[in-house]
Amino acid sequence: MNTSICLLSPAEQQLRLQKLNPAGPMIFCDPANLFYLTGRIFAGYLYVSSDLKPVYYIKRPLELTGGDIRYIRKPEDIAADFPDGFDTLGLELSSMPAADAMRLQKGLNARELVNASPLIMAARAVKTPLEISLLEEDGIKQAACYGRIPGLFQSGMTDIELQAAIEYTLRLNGCLGIFRTNGPMELHMGSVLTGENADEPSPYDFAMGGHGISPALPVGASGEEIKPDSVVMVDMNGCFNGYMTDMTRMYCNASSASQLNPRVLAAWECSREICHALAQAGLPGTEAKRLYELAVEIAERHKLTAYFMGHRQHAGFVGHGIGITVNELPVIAPRSKAVLAEGNVIALEPKFVIPGFGAIGIENTYVVTPAGLRCITPAPEEITPLI
């Protein structure tokens, strides 16, 4: 096992630190940010300042080597390296518990805290070539697993039974299983929705809801039977290397998609049209809110506005950045102030909930390039028969 504290090449780590551009001292401990800056997760803290020379304060594991490592028992031990304290200290105030921030401020004699979370989220929004290659690898593996879904289905299955079979397939093919999010949202490896369950509101800010099987995790599959001539929306985990691709595909419990209700087919075609139109329009320098407006215009033209991004409860976005967590910057939303940049990686998920039929739509992950959005989730977009 590689015990080096940093699994990134020196050049790659410096590139990421330069993107962070720390104007003053910062300390990171969020697992996603530690993974971004080192390529591994550990219990402890990463100190970064304007000299771009990271110092690692490690509690666990103990065998890590390389770099400037200091083993500590508690966060106050960091203060030995900074006897004069800090005028300002950057912490991940958007994700760090207040009690932890207060303890660090007191223990390190920091006179003022600043929020480092927006800085690192902005740095993570523009992927390096290595990150893009990892995401491309994810997309290929995720698409291969989706191709096996029809062979997993058996007549009479429930949504949760099909989801468990998909999870098993994903895990056996290298999926890490973890579904990291920013903010208070929870989901186990993704979502499989069929029938009326798709119209059940969820407390989480996901594009689709679902009742779930317990109030302890009120989202996604509910145990509903996948009925003949019905559709199934599959939006499952694509994390094979610490990065995540997001992909949704439609399946049907029928021998041919042509057997489906015309309203289902119309919503699916509209979703695909939105994805393709936004992919062409998504050039560097494009306002994220303009992409959302374009999606709404297409939904209106197809007279599907009432069902766009939900029915009983509507999601307020049509796409989002993705990487180490499933919801990164930029967000494709009506009030977004973001402007697309080359190297952003975005999941577009224009979805509909049609009462009586369920959730319908596709989702792809794209890289922002000078020519527009390049899709890296290569599974066929057609509605695939399960039988």
C-alpha cells in the first residue's frame, strides 16, 4: 500500500494549490477537500498559506510518510508551530461544525476567521486534465454497468429489488458506493423510480423525489412493483475513483418503447432535446442562468412546463457541477450568477414527472470545452426495454 501522504504528483498538487490561490493561512479538514488537495483522506488537518507549501497535521493513520508531516493528538497541538497566533485564519465555515471552528480559533489564537469554503469550491469547479480523465473513466464504467440492467430485471420485481441488483452490479465492477454531497442531503447509491412514487416530494434538494422505504431516508425507491408497460428511471452511483459522474437513463417493462403512452415518449424526447440544445449553447463565458432559461423555453414549447423538474414539488435547477461531490459549482439555475468556464464539469438533468406515469428524462455529465459541452457518459439515450 502506498503510504505517501500525498498521492498526487507534485505538479498536480501545485496546480490545485495555485487554483486555490490562498491569500493567507487556511486549514482544511473536510474529507472532500483533503482528497482534492492530496488524493487521499486522513483524520487531521492540512495547512496551506500563500507560499503553497502544505503542512500535514495527522491524527490517523500513523504510518503516512513524505511531505511536511506533524503527528498530533488534538487540534490545539498545531499551535506549537504558530506561537504568535493568526490575525486571520481561513476555515471551511460552510461545512465545519461551529464547535470545531470555535475550538480551532481559540486553540490557535486566531483573532479573525474567514470562510475558505467558497475559495476551494471555486477551485474545484474548474477541473484539471487529470480530474477530467478520471471523470471520463467513471463515465465509461458507469455506462457499461447500465448496459447490464435489462439482464437484471425479473417479472414482478419492485423498484427496490431492481435497485439492489444494480447496486450489486456496480459494486462488483469497482464502484466505491459512496455518494458524497455538499449540504444536508443523504442518498444511498442513487435512485430508481417507477410509477406514482416519482411524484412523492422529498425533503432533499434533488431533481427527483420518491417516498423511500423509511422516514429515516425519505427519498427514492419505495418498494413499488414495476408494472407492465411502465417506465423506470435509473439514476445510480458513478463513483469508481473518488470522482463521480451523474447519468440517468430510462427503461420500460415492455418489449418495445413504442408500446409506451405518447405522453411518456413526448416527455422523454423533450428531455433529450433540452440536453442537446444546452450542450450546443454551453460555451465558455455563457451565463448559467441562460442555460436554465433555454431549458424552460423548450419545456414551454412542448407544453410540459407543469411537469418540468417535478410536479407536486419542483426542483429549482436543471443542472449542477459535479466532481468529488455530486453537487458542485456551477449550478444551472434561474438566479445563478455563475458563468461557464472551460474545464467545468456539469450534469444536466432535465426531467419530468407525469402523473399516472412517473419520472421521465435523461441525464448526462458534460465537460465544458471551447466547442460546447462534451458528453462523457456514453450510454445510449433511448428508452431500453427490460424484457
